[in-house]
Amino acid sequence: MKAVLYYISLPFLYLISLLPFPVLYLVADFFFLLLYYVIGYRKGLVLQNLRNSFPGKTDREIRLIRRKFYRYLCDLFLETFKTLTIKPATMLKHCSMSPEAVTLFDRYATEGKSIILVMGHLGNWEWAGNTFSLVNKAQLYVIYHPLANPYMNGLIIKMRTRFGTRLIAMKDTFKEMIARRKELTATAFIADQTPHPDHAYWTTFLNQDTPVFLGTERIAGKLKFPIVYARVKKLKRGYYEIQAETLIEDPANMEEGAITRIHTQRLERDIIEQPETWLWSHRRWKHKRKPAEA
């Protein structure tokens, strides 16, 4: 059944990817009306997440952010499938890299230093990977969770690797990074995913107790790779800019949790600045800290 549904939907996905951008966003507007007003996909969850994260905002402000988020989510969904056929020049027009970020990444490449990129589900992270691979000298590896559906997983891999990005399954992260230690690499960790609470570092994120993966800082410390924070800022509809800054030049001798707190707080700042472009429909706070850990 999965195969049948996949092959039925595939022509429609390619058709979407071939649409001119003005038409693509008209389709996104239709999906927004359907998702927000008819289906109501996770509206209660999104509302609760926003209320908990921004206790100082009025209910009207919260609901406005929620509405803007669903518009962004529908755009993001269709923009992702646009990757199936988009040309490199068009990709770079719609998702550019700031001059400061280009300078930063060029410096590390010139020095022959591999880096760890840490970022969140903010802006269009799918386009950001494509742009990075088109612009930068380092080979980009992205840590990802393979999907349970093998057909959709293959499609996602195709989209993410089309411009040279390579993927590493999360369970193989350290092993694969060790194997590629002699390459010039940038390995991207999406650091706002939800780990199992028993193996997480707990911190305060958006006014809530939040479990965070420690893998980013542990691997950076062992490999002595600088940690660079990347942000994908939405400039206007259909246009994004990748910004970057070094968070930790030498992560080897920092106390446990320090790096995790730093990159979590940095992401929080950007979410507060542009809240509608973060993935509020994710069950980020489904786990609660045990009383003994509080």
C-alpha cells in the first residue's frame, strides 16, 4: 500500500515542483485555508506551545503568530518539493548566504578546519542545505532521522542530496564523522529535536523545562571541531538568508552542558525575533523532567 500511494503521489509532487513561484504560493494559500480552517491540524498543540513559550503576550498576539505560522508551514511544505527540479541559480536567488557567513566559512576552509554546524527548525532549513553545498568548499553532511516509509525516505534523500549534500543517519553519527576525519567537512546538527528524557541534558528553553541532545557538544569536544551556529532568516515570502557565527572556537575543555546551553539560547533569540518561522507543530515538550532532576 505504501508503494502504491507513493507512486500515485509522485507525479503530483513533481508537478508542484515545476510550478512557477507565483503559482506555487497560490497553491500554498489554498493549502493554508484547508489546513487551518478545515482540518485544523494540531492547532491546539500549536496554541499551547505558543502560550507556554510567550507568557507575556496577549491571546490576540498568540493567535496572530499561530496564523502566520500555518502560512509559513504551507509555504515550507511546497518549497521543499520545489527542490526536486529547481535550478542551482534559482536556488541561490531564493536562499542566499550573507557575505559575513561566506567569509566565515571561507576562513575555515582556507585553514583546513572542519566544523560542526548547529541550527534549528527555523526558516527553510531544507533550502539552506542546498545553498551551503552550492556555495561552500567544505563537504556538507547533515545528521538525519531516516523515515519509516522507505519510499518517502528515498525521495527526501534525493531532494537533500541533489546539490552535493550527504546524509548521516543519527545512529551512525560519531562513527561516520571519525571515518571522514581527514576530509574538509561541515556536519550539520539540527539541535532542537526531542531526545529521550533519560539521556538528555535539561535546560530552560522558551520558558519551559526542555530536554536537549548532548551529542553536538560531546562530538565537538572529542574531535575538537569549532562549533558554528547557522540561522536561516526569512527575508520575505520565498526568500531566505543564511547567517552564521562562531559559537565555540575550541570546545575541548568546556564543562558539560555549557555548549548545549549556548546554542540553545542562541536559537531561542532568533525564534523570539521571528516566531512564526519555527516548527511549533512539533511535540517539543512531550517529555517532563522527573522531580529528582528538577
